[in-house]
Amino acid sequence: MAQQQDITIKICAGLGGVMSGSNKVVAAFNQILEEKRVNVQVTPKLHKVGCLGLCARDVLVDVYINGTKFTYQHVTPEMVEEIVDKHLVGGEPVEKWLVDEAYQNYHRNQKKLLLKNCGRINPESIDAYIDVGGYAAAQKVMNMDPGKVIETIKASGLRGRGGGGFPAGIKWETCRKAEGDIKYVICNADEGDPGAFMDRAILEGNPHAVIEGMIIGSYAIGSVEGFVYIRAEYPLAVERLRMALNQARERGFLGENIFRKNISFDIKVVLGAGAFVCGEATALMTSIEDMAGEPRPKYVHTTERGLWGKPTNLNNVETWANVPPIIENGAEWYAGIGSENSKGTKLFSLAGKIKNTGIIEVPMGMPLRKIIYDIGGGIPNGKRFKAVQTGGPSGGCIPEALLDIPVDYENLSKAGSIMGSGGMIVMDEDTCMVDVAKYFISFCLDESCGQCTPCREGLHVMERILTDITEGRGKDEHLQQLLDLSEIIVDSSLCGLGKSAPNPVKSTLRYFKDEYLAHIHDKHCPAGVCRRLTPAPCHMTCPAGIDVPSYVALIALGRHEEAVKVIMEDNPFPWVCGLVCPAPCEGMCRRGDVDQPISIRALKGFASKYVMEKFGGYEPGIKTRRDEKVAVVGSGPAGLSAAYYLALEGYNITVFEALPEPGGMLRVGIPPHRLPKDLLDKEIENFIKMGIKIKTQTALGTDFTLDDLFDQGFSAIFLGIGAHKPISLGLAKEDAAGVIQGVDYLKKLNLGEPVPKGRHVAVIGGGNVAVDVARSVVRKEAQQVTILYRRTQREMPAYDSEIEGALEEGVKISYLTAPESILTQNGHVVGLRCIKMKLGDPDASGRRRPIPIKGSEYELESDLVIPSIGQTMETPANESIKGVDIVKWGSFKVDAVTLATTRPGVYAGGDAVSGTATVIEAIAGGKKAAIAIDAYIKGNEDPKFPPIPQKKAEVEKIDVSEEKMAQLKRPKIPLLEIEKRLCTFDQVELGLSEKAARDEAKRCLRCDLSQ
Amino acid sequence: MMVQMTLNNKEIEASKGSSILETARKHGVDIPTLCYHEALEPYGVCRLCIVEVGGALRSGIRISCIQNVMDGLIVNTESERVLRNRQFLFELLLARSPDSKALIDLAAKHGVYESRFYEGDTDDNCVRCGLCVRACRDKIGAFALCFAHRGYDRMVTTDFESLSEYCIGCGTCAQICPTGAIRMKDDGEERIIYTKNGVVGKFKLETCDLCGIPYAPRKYLDFVKRNSDASMAVSVARDLCPTCARRTGAINIVGSMTM
């Protein structure tokens, strides 16, 4: 390029920039410009500048070519070469890396007085500051009457920017008028509010502005010694400030005879040491005096007696930085900016759930909505705005409804918040406001000096109450206690920290009370943050609400007995479920999003087997025995679970079972290769050990009625009679020899009765019963077993692992096939006439309706046909269940919450209510009914059913090295060899070894510990 | 000089320069305190002495031990707001110190009999009034005690929380402590001064030159001697227990009288 170009490159070196690597970008520019010097006509001026504002886009680089500014965002050292080549040398901006309209909007909507030079000038150069008019105001002031200077500041309406909002001019005047020759000026640079970085931006971006302000102030007040108390956590700001002070001294702006007048003034830098309370004026002074930073209780203004007992004027960084522009441009100019009682501009730090995190400067009185949406860019990730906390940890939270308020001292105060130092923390729908209140109370308590009773003891109690609420121990009286304590702490605290600490609690109680109530009454955190009230997905999805993460973690730690105890809080059949449960928890397991879900079911089975073998049983602790007795009808999982949980409460339980052996479908439905009967016996033994009596071969309807039970003195009854009546195919000759219903076949098999044999067996149906039957028949020397199912594998309800097992064992599955008629000879089945189906539109269940394909009929040879298309409840005789209503599809009608039937004192659960479902759902029903029955007997009108599952244990995080975590994989559960499977009913699943189980348990991501 | 003010609806005269607390007590009005002691500069941290003011001062709450009286001041020591604050302050103190008889008695005197905030897991009698620290530092000048840590963990302790080399074993702290959190025990020839957190000072008691009973630590006697010699310009010579010292003194006086 032949033309001479004036090129200036400004790279953001505010903290956001430095953290994003601006030093490396500067180095890259230096290196590349050095290398390419021959190709560039003029050496570009390269500057580090202060904070450019929109920290979210760092590293930001402003390239000025002949006065036109191009801004690059997210600049990395790797991008520099292309920028130099294409743009600086080639004249073509690299469009894809330039900032967008949103960035321009961010700045366009601001009004920059103090930030005007941040990002324009090099903060490490006093000349850069002087070039833009720096120190001209101080020079001007040296020729003014000090009183006039104070009048100007008063007239401008400048209010302290540290949070107090006290009129600066009046403060200066009081200090000037105070008795004594020695006076001090202090700059409070102990910016302690979390999320606030305004003072930092000024100190790192334009420190001379603060120095100039203090020079003007010291002149007006008559002080020769100033201090900047700056927090040690701002090393970059400290460095730049010290640099600037030295430069100012060199130029004669500080020291003796400043500005060539007979005036002295110098500034010392004092570092803080990590105490938020030292941002409080009197504590800050105590700290400068070399004592522990503790606020002073006395009612005397520091302008009268402050540092070392002398009149002291303390102002915030931003306040001081406002002084030079006011002197330069006049009080009237300044008073023309802002709102009626809040003049000038204010810096805000936008933090939290907001797109454009960074520093902004706007005139006082701008609507909050404009700040958050127009400048801030709104909430990221499509989330909804919830609240914005203004003013630091003692600020209030402002909800959506108040977003149109103008941001100034009065309006924020009316809304229950404060201006504070200017921090704005934005919160979205995923923020729990109770957790926010707890966090900030903890912060204030942590930072409290501890001198006065209300703050020290009061905040401690508030923290405890808020912790209780977020951990599910909230009580009704807590809310009033929080309000009362807030009032007391505000009234009687010694200093501003205490007085404002309750603000977050007060404002969240004012605007988000329903969240508190959800935590207290429902034990539920609507935002999903409080981990005790937000179960892990596995825990949440388990129908019985078993605390999965806790027992998995206990297994990892080798504490198997405790693991079983946790399981039994919600499920008294851990071993059975460890074998037969479809494990919806595994379906929700977050580990499954990474690689494979945790093998939760197998872990449960392992732990139960371990404990059963080691201890011979589980030891539930029964509460004091009561007098009342409860009758349970049906000894399946629903009935026995109801019995178990009632027995724990001390009730005397008698279980009436129609069949010869207890267990319900566990006994007569599930075949032994899936659930060995001796295992079932061992588990049922636990119930008997508790004193539960089981009377077999005693059926409701045939042998007794509900009236009989009440006559016998039972206080309540639970009906868990299951769904054992098979649904017929509706075909002719279904009663022929060689045709047996699936559940009847399994019942005979499981009760040790002879079962019909066949060589070509056809099983009709696609559920677990059909597959159980098929796999059982295979073991009974059938030559060929075929399952006929009218839809495809995708719609087949049986568990995938069962289907897999069946196929391994040689079972054939004929999809899209249905029987049309049963073919017999001499009264015995010889075959089926079948027809192929195709899938049409979905039916009521959402599954696609099978439609017969005309002309596709064929004959299937078969000497044993086993329909297994479903079951319903066998309804006992009307007389025996008087008062208990039945619903249309044949189950008991119950209250959805309490499982109470239409007859008082009679409850029902399991398949008898839901129709055929899973074991774990039956267990959940039995447990829920037990709670309801217990409440009924005790006369408790309103039993509390927790709306979400509760944690049953607190288990610490387990240390697993990253290496190990990467190696662990979901194990394949060892299975019995095929040869054995074809001729015995031995258990197919062999279970995990202890090592395999503990390793598998370590893969758990512990979603219960998140947040 | 006197000022005219109103105390609980009664017009009274008060000495300029005195605090509301001192004035109230002089007029028989009982305001509870923990961190106040006539011998020490008021600290104003326990907040129990709060009152409600108006008139010459903008209406609001004031801490009476550090607020001086003035002409036209209106003070109410039993307003609803004051009583409510006091109630909660006592309950908060009792939550941490449920076993301090002195605190229980003081609270009961002001109608507070139990604390709704007590969780059953604290029995720390120290109310952080600072009287021990202030007495030791400002009156005795031994500098053996200090406050350490912040917030709820703020506690009275010694340098590095270990046995103090500055403690002279005078026991002023134990005597001035309003709740019995810091104690002194003499057992035979040993004196220890201790809190729940640890031992402040441990001393061998010197025996009386005359009667032989153990009565004071050497460090304490040296301290008294140093300060007495300076102020009395004579040397305090013998190690005498208080009883023998009195007798000896009396004998000397009688002796000098009969001369």
C-alpha cells in the first residue's frame, strides 16, 4: 500500500482483557509487526488501554485507521497475523471477526463521563491523560477560592457513589469547617461487593482521574495528606495506581509546592487484607490506624473526628473520579444529567445471567429494563428473567414487575433495594431466590466484624433458618422469624453492614414468598437448585422414590448393609427388584448421556444378596407395638409392602392370601429362572420375622368378606389382590385341550404342579408374561417355541433384556402376526390359522393400530397354544366387597392421593388399582397406602405426602482418580451358559462380583451432590 | 452545666456530658447492659441499652451508653420498639449462652425467660462484651487478652491462643466478666485463669512472708510493685497477703500515733 496511514491499535488490558489473554495478544502484535515491518508503511502505535467495557467479548482490540475505528472481538494470538496482513497491510477488515450491531448498541446506549477515557488512553501514561485534558481541572482549582470549589461540588448535586449517596459537597464543607489544622482525605477503593468491578475499571483504566479528584478535594478541604485504601485483591489496580502516583509526583502534581503553588499534598497507598467490613468508613480508618478493621459505634461524624481523631473526608473511587469533569464543565452541566435527586452518571457492573457482562455507565434515572435488555442484551440461553439484585450483598432483589423503575437512589430504595456501589447481578428462572438469600446472609455473617449482638448472633440464626429451609427442614414459623430478626438487625446493628444485611431476605420474602412456601410446605425447590429438595433424576423417576444416589454411593464405599437400609426405606423387596425391576432409573441416568447408564438394578441385587448371605436377613427397627390390627388382602408386592410399612409403625398385620403360597405374581407369575423361589422365600421370611402373619388359601369372597374383617376388629383393610384374570383372545375353541392361558401355565409351573407339554408351542402376546412363558416352555423340552405378536419389536412391551434372552434360547418371534382361529382335532389343538398385519394409524394408547392384510393367512402347526395378551383384576363377589366401587375397566376406584377406596377404612393399591404394571409400582402403592392407613387410624385428617422423593442419607463424594473414571465401563452381567438355560430353571443372571459392583458404583456422577 | 430533657415522659435535668444511660440510672430508670462498666470507656456493642429518642435528635433508636444528653432531648426506655428489640437481643444472647446464670437472671428481670432460637448445641457463656479485654488493656495495662476472628467466630483469647506471657494473674477479667465466661481458680499453690477455649494464665502463688498462705502470683506482685513504686516514690518491700498487710499497716499507724 503506497498511502501513508495513521494506524493505532488499542488492546483492552482491563482485567477482563488480561484474564482473556490480552498480554499474549499484545506480544503477538509486537512480534508480528516486528516481522512485517518492511511491509507496513508506518509503524502502528500499539497501546494497552483500560477496560473497554464489554468484558464478555474480550480480548477486544480497537484498530484505528486514519481515525476510523474497527473493533475486533474474542481476539487470540493466532488471529493477529491475519488481522495484520489483511487489514493493516492489505486494507481489508477481517469482517468475520469484527463486532456486531449488538456491541455498538451496548455502547451507544451509554453516556460515558468517567469511562470516556477508559479504553481510549494508556493508563500507564500520564501524558496520555494530559493529552485528553487531564490535570487541567486541578490546575484551574489552584486559582480558585476553596469555598468556591466546594460550592461547585454542592451545586452539581454529586452524591457519594460508594453506596451511602450522601451529598459530597456537604461532606466536604463539614470537613472543611471542622475544628483542627490536620485533616485527611481518603479514597475508599476497598470494593468488596461480590460482582462489583466499577472502581476496578476506573483504577485500572484511568487512575489519574482519581488522583486529580483527590488533589481538588484536598485543596478545597485544606488537607495535605491523603490515603487510598485499596483492596489487595486488585494487584493490577494497585500497580497502576502506584505508577500513576509516581508519575504525578514527577510532574509536580503531588508532593511539595504542587502546581508551583505553596501547597503540599501527597497520597499514600494502604492495602486492605481481605475484609469486606473494611469498606465501611470507620472500619477502614481503624484499619489504616493499624488495628483490626472494626466499625466504631460512636455517634460522631468522621468529618469531625475520623482518622486518628482528625476531621476526615472519605469518598469512593467513583465519587473522586467525578470531580475533575465537574470542575472542568461546571456544576450546571453536571446537574443537567441524571434525574431530579440523583445527578450525573453511574457506573454499573453487569454480572450474572446476562448476555453482555461488563462495565457500563449510564445517566442516573435510566429505566432498569433498558439497562438489562437494551444494553445488557437480555438473558442468555433463552431463559426467563427472574430478578436483579442491585447494590451488592446487602441489596434487594427486584422482580420483573418492577423493571420499569428508573435507576436512582430514591426509586431503588422504594423498591426495597439500594444503589450501593453499583453491582447488578441478574438472575434467571434457574435461580432459587431462597438460596440467593441464604448465600448473601452467609456472606454478610462471614464478613461481619462480630462486635454487636444483632449482627453477630442474629445473622447466624438467620443463616441457620435459611439452611433449614433449603434442606427440607423449614417450619411455618420460620418466615415470621426471618422478618422479625430482619427488623431487629436493622434497628439495632452497629454499622451499615449489619443494617443492610437483611435486605436480600426482606426483598425475596416480599417478592418471592411462594418460593419460600414451596420449600417449607412442599419440600420442593421450584428452581431445582437446593439439592436436598431436588432429587437426582434416578431418584425422581423411581416410582417408589428410592434414594438411588445414596445407596449406589454406599455400595461404592463397601457399606452394603447401609445401602440396603437406604433401599428399604422405600422398598422392602430389594433382592427381588434387583432381579426383575425394569429400572426406569437407568433410563434417566445422566451417566447414560456420557456413555452407559449405571447398572443400578444389578447393584441393588448385589447389595441385597451380600447382606442376605452375610446376615441372613435385614433388620428393620419396629417402633413401639400398637394395639390396632390391620388386614391386608393379597400377599403380592403391593400387599406385603403395605404390611411392612404398617408393621414398622407397630401395627399388627395379618395378610390373607388366596393361593397356597405367598408372593402374588412374584410367586406365580415370574418364572424361577428370573426370580428363584427360594430367594423369594428368604425375602418374605423378613416380613414374617417382623411378626406379620400370612394366612394362605384364604380368599376374599370365598372365605371371608370385608364386613367379616371389620367384625374381627381390624381397624383398616388394604386390598392388593392384583390382576390375575387372563384376558381371553375371544376365539372359538379357546377352551380346547392344549390351550392354556399364560398366567395359568406359569402358576402351575411355579406352584410345582404338572404343566401341559407341547413340541410346537405358540405363545400369543408381546408382554413380559408372553416372554416369561416362552422362555419357560423352552426349558420344558419344546422343539420349537414361537411368539406371535401383532405389532413390531419396537412396540413390544416386554423388556429388551428378556427378548434378548428368549432369542438366545432359541425362541422365535413372529412379528406382525395374529391368530385368526384355533384348529383342533378330536378336541385337541393342532394348529393356528394366522394372519399377517400391517401398522396403521395410532390408537388410543398411542401405538399404531395393526391392520390385517387380506390374503396373508397361513397355518401354523401347534400342539400347545398359550394366549398371554393381558390380565385384569378378578373381582370378588359383590357382597364381600360391599361399599367398594369398581371402575369401568375392572379395578378398584381409589383416591389418587391416599389410595382410599369408596368405603372408609378400606384402601387399595398395586395391579388391583392400576391394571397390570410393574413390581416397583405395586410396592410404591403399598407404601403410600400404609402412610394413609396410619394417618386414618391416628385420626390425622391431612396426612402429608411429600410431593417429591426425599433423601434418606447424606453420603460424601467418593474420590476416584480421573484415570480410573475414564477406564470404568458398564459391566456385562454374567449369564448362565445357554446349555444350562435350555434344560434348567436355574437363575440366568449370575449377578456382579463385589469388585465389579463397587467399580460400577464408582461410575456414578452423584447428581445428588450437584450445586 | 445542666440540660433539660424528657425521660419516659418526665421532665428532668441532666448533666451535660453524661450519657443517656448514666442519666437514666441516676434517675432510677433501669436499662439493662452487658458491655457497660463505670470504670471503662463505653463500648456500645451489646446493644441492650437501646432507647428510643426524639426531640433534639431525629427520632429513632440510639445506644444510650454512647449517646450524650442534650437540651430538648426526648428519651423513651420502654417503648414498644425498644422492648421488642430487647426481647430479641436477650433471646439471641441466650441462644448461645443458655447456662449463664447471670444472663438468665438479667433476661428474666426484663421479661425474657427462654430463647426460641436455642438449638441445644451451644453453651458458650461469652457474650463478647469485651469488658475483660478492655479492662486488661486500658485499665490494667497488661494486654494479655484480645479479640480474634470475625463474625460468629469472634472470640476472646490470648496471643496465638496459647498461654499468655503478658497475663499477670490479677483476675480483673474474671471479676468484671458479667456472665462467668472467664474464670479464675485458686487451688492450693496454683492459680489459673481460663475460658472454655483454653487457659489464659497459669501461676504459682507466692506465700505470705508472715502467715505463709499462698496469695498472689509473682508477676502480679512485681506489676504492683512497679506501678506502686512509681506512684508512691517509696519501695513496697515485703510480700504480705492482704490480711497481714492490713494488720501490719494498722500496727504501723498505731505505732506512729503513740510516738
